[in-house]
Amino acid sequence: MKWKAFAPLLAVPVLLLSNCRQGIRHEQALLIEEEFNRSRQALPAAQTAEEWLTRYEADLKNPWNLKWEYLYAELPPQGQWQALIPAIPEKAREAKRNPHFHSTSDFEKLGSLFSALLTGDANLSEKLSRELIEKADYSDWQKEERVALILALSRDPAEGLQWLEEKKPDLLATEDDRTTYSSQSKKDPWDIALAEGDLQKGIALLFEQDKKTNSRRDRLSALNQLIRIGRVLDDERLMSRAADRVEQVLQAKEDEDEFGSLSFYQLAPWIRVQAEREKWAALAEFVASQKNEERYYRETDLDGLRLLITYHQEGAEAFLKQLQEALSEAKLTDYLSILSYHLTPELRVDKLAISHLRENGEEEQAKHLSLYLLASEAGKDIYYEQLKSLDPALFAEFLPKLLAYDPFEERPLIWQAELALEANELEKAKDLIDRAIALDPSDGDQGKESRMKCYHVLARILEKQGDQEQADFFFDVVKSIREGEAADDFLYAGLISEATTRYQAALGRFNDAYCLQSRLAMTLARNGKFEEAIPHFEKAFELMPVSFGPRESHCLGCEGIFNDERVQEIAERILAEFAKNNPDNPRAPYLLGMVMEEMNKPEGAIAAYETALKLDPDYYNCAQKLLGLLEKEPKHFQKASEVRQKLTAIAPYSQLGRVFAHRSDLSQAWQDAGEVGPCPLELPARPYPQEEKEPAQFSPDSVSYYSVWEAAHALNGWSREELLRGNNLLQTLGQFY
């Protein structure tokens, strides 16, 4: 989220104090505060230059919330630009003469720069951007954006870098902010007991921690772990005891937590247990207590939980009425979040809604809800199963559209193979499943009970073809992964000894499972058994190049696997050897690049990514990672520009917003955005559409921000405004006031 979303909360008191010191009357200061809290909303494109200039003038009266990227997205047809471009700096100059204009920022210069960018005046853009950078103050977190601005607007990026070195060397100064964690970090007494298999002692120590700590967060952490232990042991009594204690902690209403509330993530284990115990009244009380808490990141979770509570307390009719009201007030992103809210595979808002819509004879509404959910969550099998059960013909027709929407998502191919298998079209099924496996051999982004579905389909195809030996092998592969998933549950509950035993048993069934080898290796290493872990690390890294496809979602560093230099050495040695022996495999240099990036060797990572991209020019994930590194190093600016162009050509439809966010050629980008084709999904109008409201340029009591990574923007087709509204370069201009 852009920092300005929180600015009204943080800056107004400081602003008022500053203005009072300057002798501004109290009433005037209150007016400033009121203006500051009116958030700029996204509007459709203006039809005329006059309409656009009227909006611009209104923005200048509320300068703290002026968003150049919004004004850019709202430009009228290009034939009107000649009438508005000269007026942009002129209007800023006029606004500054107004005695009520409370800003010391040089909006006239910013307006001139915006005009120069629209006309493509490279000389003026370079001159004005450097003048702004040279005079402006900035925070450390703004350095990278300002360097990018200078390089993007320099006619010669090499000369731009030289200018930075001479005029603003502090912008180029960087600090290594990598945080490392010891694999032998200090463990709490209960963690030691649980890891060694002394459950009775570990559980007793966790309850003791609940009693003696003064921190509500620490209490909930201990109680959540007890709930996880109860779940893996199938001990309902333990789960209930811990859940009752959580309820008591929440009812105490202690006010010692930062921001005054707890996240759904912290309370998710308790909420699920309460729902399973049908403690809906207690959950209703909890939801009611949250109504005045901060709402930035979890309001849709509250909406979803409210709906499940209503269903169980008041029945299906009240549930559907409340759902319709919630959805009709929500933008599409929130709409989908509410629908997809779930506590268990059975306690799902969408499942309840679709079931009762069908009972009421509203089949089309049910199908359309299912289409939207599948389109937005194309990696989740539950939504494929749901649409298939509702309308098999519609399901079969929709799968190719999903694949066209995102050619790197393997799930549509898996389900096409499933349909071909059911129709006894075995050769077709085999071809489809082979294509799916090539995209993502390890199925690494899938959750429990869903991972490796491709191999289950393959096993059934082979079985029908009469190859029982191969079929049994792949059935065993899937069983091994399921056993490993069960071991994960024990690991996350802190039962390390039991988890280790289960990982070893799963590998006994199928030794070539990358995820199990790496998980076992990390578990052993973090519990003081590094020598035992070495062969499992080696095996994991040997398997990596054949376990990932072109759109893997694995985060090598998210679990701290490379914080230990001994592991780094193993990974680098084995992957480099694999790349040498398999020079045509793009996965090997790509993975080596990921390893080197985690080792904080950016130049080595860049070279590895470039090698992978030469081997596979359509390697989207590789191009993304390469661009991320190139953008951090000013000397690679020209290379970064070339990779951006490549990404424009190979990006899936859903990711076009990210691509346009990086454009600095504003006039050409504006034209290109208007030529983006319709969405391949061809979705119908959404059920329970958002109520039409007269668009307002400013809205009080609302925080408006735009995220180009929200895939929901693409579902009904990208508009020009949506593609342009996230422009990074213009967002940087907002840092100058």
C-alpha cells in the first residue's frame, strides 16, 4: 500500500502544529485538516480538456492528495492534449497565488515536468527532474525511486548516473539490510520439550506461559500452538481447553497491543475451533467487538465471518440477504474476498451461497458466482470442482479461456486432462497432462490435499492404458506427498521428532520429492543435526532443476534456508554442476540465480538469470526476477529497459498492470493502453453488481489507493485508466510535496 494512504492518520497533527506556529488562525488550520482527509478517488477519463482542467484545479486546492498518476489516467482523447498541456504549469502558478494555498512545494515545476513528459520533450524533462531532485529533501526509503526517476528521464542513462555521482552521491549510498538468523536460535523450554517428543511437559509449559506472561500476544501465541497440537493429535479436549482460554483473553479487553487490535492471522486457529464447536454466539460477540477497530487489511474477513455467523444463527434466507447487501457495496477485489472466505472446506461462504441459490432456482446466479471465483483463483481445485458439478459443459468451455488468460497456470491443463480421461480419450489426456507437468512439475503453489494432482491424473491415465507398473509408481508419488503434508502439520505444531520420522517414512516411499527432502534437511539443520541434513540438502538441490517449471512459485529464502553459509556452498556447487552438465536446461541457471540472490551476490545472479533467459526467451518469472535486480543497480538501467520491453511482450493478460506501471514513455504508453484487447475470459456481468454511484473526485472517511497487482482489475478486461493509474514514475512525483 502506498504510504500516503496512512498520511491523514500521521501527518495532520504535525501539519496543524506547523501551521499554528506560522500564525495561521485555528479555523484555517481546521479547514486544512478537513481538506487533508478528503481522499482523491479514481474517476473515468475526462471527455474534454476543459473537464480535465477542472479536475486539475480541484486537485490543486487539495494539494496533499494530488495524484499525478490519476490525472494521467484520466486524460481526455489525445486530440485534446494540445489545449491542456500549456495550462498545466499555468494553473499551478495561479493556485500558488491564492492565499489559501498551503504548500511550499513547487507545483509549477512539477506541472511543467508533467507537461514535458506528455509531449516527449526529453531535454526539458531531464532538466526539470534534476532541479527537483537537487533541491528536495527525502527519506532513505525514497532513494531508489528518485534514482530511477533521474535515470529514466536522462537522455543518456550513463551521463545521468555520472550526474548522480557528482550532485547527489548520497542517493546512491546503500546499506545491506539483510537480516540473518542463526539455525541454532535460542528455543523456549516448551519448544525443546515438544521437539524431543515430551508432549506432556511441553503442553504443561505452554499453559504455564499463558498464565505468567503479561503480553496478550504472547498468550495467544502459546494458546494457538496448543490448538495446533490438539489438532494434529486429534485431541478435541485440548483444543477446547485452549480455545476457552483464548475467549477469556479476548474478553479481558487488554489495551496493550499496537494499533489496538489483533489480526485474523493471529486468531485464525481459535476462530476455526469455535466454528467447529458451533460457538457462533461467542464468535458473534468477537465480531461485534471489532467494529471500531482499524480496518485496512481485514474488513472483508470480518464480513465473511459475519456471513457464516448469520447463516448458523438466522438461517439461509438471512444469510443470502446479508450476502447480497455486502456484495452490492463492494468493489470487485473485496467482492471476491468476501465470497472466498472460509474456515474449513465445508464452512465456505461461496459453497453455502451457491447451494442455496440453486435451491431457490437461481441457477444462473450460482454459475456466475462460480465463474468469478474460478477466474480469480485459477490455482485452486475446489473452484474447478464446484463449476464442474454445476455445469459440466460450461466448465469444459471455460478451461481454454483460463489458459489463454494465463498460459503459465497449469491447472486448466490438468482439468482438461481430467475431462479427456473421463471421456476415455487417453492420448489426448496424456498429452494435456504432460504439458501441465512441464509447466510446474512439483505443483509447489498448491495447498494440502491438492498438491501433485497432475501425477494422480497421470497415474489413472497409465492405468487405463494398461501400464500398471508405472501407474503404481505415480500413485505412490502422490501418497508420499500426502504423508509429507501430514508431517508438515506436526512440524508446524512444534513436534519435531515426530515430523522428522514422518518425513523419513514418506521419502522411503518416494525419495525424489524435492519438497520433502528440503523440509527434512531444514528441520534437521535447525535442530542441531546439520551433518545428518547434508545428504538431504544435496538431494534437494539435485532435484530442483527438474522439479520446477517456468512459473514456479517457490520462495527459496522465505524459510531462511540460505542463511547458513554451509547450505549456500552446497546449493551453489550442485546447481553449478547441473548447469554445466545440462547446458540447454534454463531451469538450472535460473535456480542458480535465485540461490546467488539469496546469498547477496547480485552480479552473479544477474548473469545466471540472463543465461536462463537466453535459453528460454519466454521465461516470464526469470524476466521478472532479472528486472528486479537490474532496477536496484543504476549502472544496469539500460539493461532494465530492455527487460521491461521483453516483459511487455510475454506477460500474461492478468499481469499487464504491472508492466504498464514501469513505463516512462507516457505518450506512447497512453496509446498502447488503449490498444490492449478484451479479456479472454469473457465473463458475464457479476451477480449482485456494485450499486452505481455518482463518481466524486474527493471522498471523506475513505482511503483510496490503487494496486496494479490486484488481478481483479483484469477479470472484466483492462481499461486504459486501470493500466495507467499505477504508473511508478508519476507516483514518485508525489514524493515532492
